[in-house]
Amino acid sequence: MPRTLPEARLAFIAAMTRDTPGTDLPRYVAVLDALIAWSVARPELLAFRAADTANDALCFERVGTKTAVWTARAARGGGPRLEIDRTAGSALSDDMRADIIDTLNTHARKALVDGDRLQIGFGALKNDAARAAVLALVERLLTGTPQVATEEGAGASA
């Protein structure tokens, strides 16, 4: 039986609780809630994947498809992570994939290289600027809007 978004959220929080130190848990829940709120605010683009019954994962997919856009995973021993699906942008160009890797590496502790899963830890996403940059990246994937280089954004790091 498909689960609702509130049920999936509670199951994911329970899964995060297994491996998350007490002071980080409320911050990780805030990250999860921000990701959910951002996605729910885009009903023309994103839909909660109700068929996914894994308690340690919560996924949003492109409306009208079965293509995952982002998945939050509560990995044992590694902390929760946000993964951007490789097919989220229909067909990722080399430039877009490089943009994704660059954006994630700007904010993550562990650098990704080509071929890695496109993911970032919730620890990095506790930072408002990092979360905003990653969500802007997902928005560009969904809408097909190319990144616009700005003087303020050039070379910025967190």
C-alpha cells in the first residue's frame, strides 16, 4: 500500500535517529523539512513518490514520470544524504553534470569526481547558502535553465 508524505517523513526521521547524534538530529530534520517544503511548493514539476516503501529513503519524482529527481537517504554510519538522480535533467549534458559536481563540491566536505553518485550530506545542507545553491541547481535541472554566471557567484565557497 502506498504511503503518504507525512508517513514517509516520520519513517525517514526514525531511520535518521538510529545514527544521528542528539544535537544534529533537529538540524537534519530542518533540512528534510526544507527539502520537502521546496518540493511541495512546485506541484507542476515534482511529486512525492508514494510507491517507495523504504523507510530509510524519501523520494520526489518529475511529475508525470517515474523519474526520480532527488532522494534523501538515511545511510547507516554515514549520516543522511541528498542524492540528485543522474536522469533528473532528462539527459544530462557533460556541462550540466560538471555544474552539478562543482556545485556539490563547493559545499561538501568530500569532493565528488566524475562517475560518483551526485550526492551531498545533510551536514552540508544545514548551511542555508549550501541548501539554496543545491535547490537552485535542482530547479535548473527541472526547468532546463542554464546557470547564469554572476560576479557574486563566481568562485564563491562556503
